[in-house]
Amino acid sequence: MTENRYPPFGILLVDDEPAWLRSLSLTLESSAGITNTILCQDSRDVPALLEGGGIGLVLLDLTMPHLSGEELLKQIAERHPEVAVIVISGLNQVETAVRCMKAGAFDYFVKTDEEDRLVGGVLRAVRMLELQRENREMSSRLVSGGLRHPEAFAGIVTADRGMLSLFAYIEAVAVSPQPLLITGESGVGKELLARAAHTLSGCKGQLVAVNVAGLDDTVFADTLFGHVRGAFTGAETVRRGMVEEAANGTLFLDEIGDLGIPSQVKLLRLLQEGEYFPLGSDQPRRLRARVIVATHRNLAAREAAGEFRRDLYYRLRTHQVHMPPLRERKGDIPLLLDHFLAEAARTLGKKKPTPPPELAQHLATYNFPGNVRELKSMVFDAVSVHRDRMLSMESFVRAIGSAEEPAGTPPPTLNPFAGFDKLPTFTDAAEFLVEEALNRAGGNQTLAARLLGISQPALSKRLKMMRK
């Protein structure tokens, strides 16, 4: 939990006993990392404090001079229904508890209850208020139809409506301290979305990205939590873990679906308890970072197969988005093509080439298993060998052709007619070539003519002859 940020509203503690107020405040800070509490000893000051705004939760004693807790509870329910109230009373009376719940209290605790129960109740109320806030944010985005901070998504090139809806969801949940799960195939840009969420979160710290694929349990623990001197053979100095590096910022764990079960247990404890132990240390440290995870795997399927812990899966999917593959948003291909041409030219110190008009259409016939990353690689390869003003399509055609060739396909014979029992006529052979070229070009006659090494008028003339 990020210090001085969780939760995103004030918590008002009201009690006429100053010692109890200080004790409750320290308990919330040490057990849940909640620091933005406001202490009030005089119940008559509560209405003015609430009118000032910024308070989402009130922890209220019942037995106080001047204005009783029950009277305050009724006032808050009438004038500030958006504020949740938890009653913490010295009276262990069922009738009083029932009366308070009917008056609108979120929960009721006795001061002699265990600290864990009280803290758990506060965290449940905080979570409820966060969900209500996120729902209001989402409704506002859907009604307005726009983004409040489109600049946060400048690194993701798209005009797809589904992607824009996804951006609106990220805006709504960016300030939540709960984990965010980003799913999607490799190469779709999950880290770019994580960086946008970090930018919108308002966190003052940095985003620290860790790819956990292939890390065994010991390396995972050392990478995330660090170690103290002498923790193991060769540990001659203290190592700061990535959790500490991300303090007051965002910890981004990529390829979380590849994590082993022992490491999943450690991650669950980190998220559930909000604390961790560096290797070799018996002193716990607080998690002070927002956690975002990403995976290309189907976590639901892995959980069903017993390869991913159910409790961790449900903890991670509090907020969840799925980035669609490029084949499901082919309308973005022209935008991405132009973007990567400019980026490649700038990186390689060349003038931005002009793409053939039919290039984007030809690319749209391909499914891009490597998604946006694959398209970027294609563009950089083409620009690196580019010489003329007009960009050549040769490298794109070659890349798509080799990618679509099935694995294990035997190399083609040098003579394409070697398997024919009866040799075709010259006219038949020409028609075979034209049909194959059109198939490879997705029906684009200009591209088919280039593949055949003839002009487009010549191809058009041949097609007219074939149709007679």
C-alpha cells in the first residue's frame, strides 16, 4: 500500500478519549498502512469536518458528551449518504448494534474486539467505497464518451473503439491500490498499458518492471524482496529488492502466469498481508507500491488445472483488462504503419519513406501472431534496407510468406510441374500463375502484378482473356 495515498479519501476517527484515538490511529497505520486519518475528540466538530469534504469513512464511538454517536449516525446518513460509518462502541449490546445497523451503519464493533477484526472491517468498508467510486467513474466515462487524460495513452497507437473503452476503464481504476491484471497475447503492448495506469495513478515513485518468467523460487524471492548481508553464501552486501525499489510507485510483474506454486504463495502473502521479509531477515517490511501484473496465459484455465492458486487468481483479478490482438483491430494497421515508419526513420537516421498505397491492405490479410511487436519488426526491417522514395513491399511479402509456411513443410521442388502427370499448356500455366499471385495478394491486382513481374495493365488484359 502506498504511503499517504491509501485509501484515496480521509478516515475520520471520532471518540472523546484521546488515548483510544491515538491507539486506533497507530493500529490502522501499522496493520494496514493507512495514514490519512483525522482525529476528532469533540463530536460537535464532526458536521463541519464532513461539510469540508474529502472524508469517505467515519469510525464513530457511541457514548460521547454533547452529541451522541447515535445522533451523529442519523445526521451523517441524512446529510452525507456517500460517507460510510463504522460504529466502535464500548457497549456489547445486540439491541444497540441492530439499531445502529438499521440507522445506516456499515458495521459495528466492540472496543474489546481483536485488532485484526477491526482492521478487516475498515478494509472492507474502504474496498466498498472504492468500488462505488470506480462505478461512478466508469459511468461518467461512458456518458461523456471521452477520456480525461488521453495523454497518458500517447504511447499506444489506436483508434479502435474497444481499445478506447479499455482506456476509460484504466482511467477509472488507476488510483485504486488494488492489483490490476492485464491479459493479452504476446506483443499486444501490455507493458504500455501498465505504464499508462502508473501515470494516471498519481504515484510519486517510479514504475519498476520485472519479468518473472523462468525465475525459480529462490531467485524470485531475492529479486523481489532482496536480501541482507550473510543471507546465503556469497551474499556479501545488502541487496534492495524490486518491491523496495518501487516504493511509492508501481511494481509491474510481467508473465505472472509462468510463476511456480512456491513463488505464488509468496506473492499472495505480499498482496494479502501487505508485508514481506528480505532473505535472511526476520524483520517484516511494508509493501508501499501498487502492483500490476500481466500474462499471455489463460489464468482461469491454469487455475482449473491446479497450476495456479485460486486464492491468488481471485486476488489478482480485482481489476482486470484484456488487450485484444492486432487481428481483432485491423483498422489500426494504417496508423501503426505510419507510426513505426516515422520511428524507424528517426532511429535509423533516414528520411521517412512513403509506403505503397496497397501495403496496409496487404498487411490486413495477415493475422499477425506476433501482434504489434511483429508489425514493428517488419517495418524496421523494411526501412533498414530502404533506398528509394517509395518503400518496397518485398520484405513484407517475404516476412508474411515465411511466417505463414507451416512448420515441417518440405522444401518445394525446383520444378513446379514435376508432379504433373500431364504437362499444362502455356496458357494453362499462365492462368495458374495469375490465380496464385491473386491468392497471395489477397485479390489486390496491383500487388499481384508486382509478384508476377508484369505491369497492372498487362495483368488486367490477362484476366479479361481468362474470363472469356
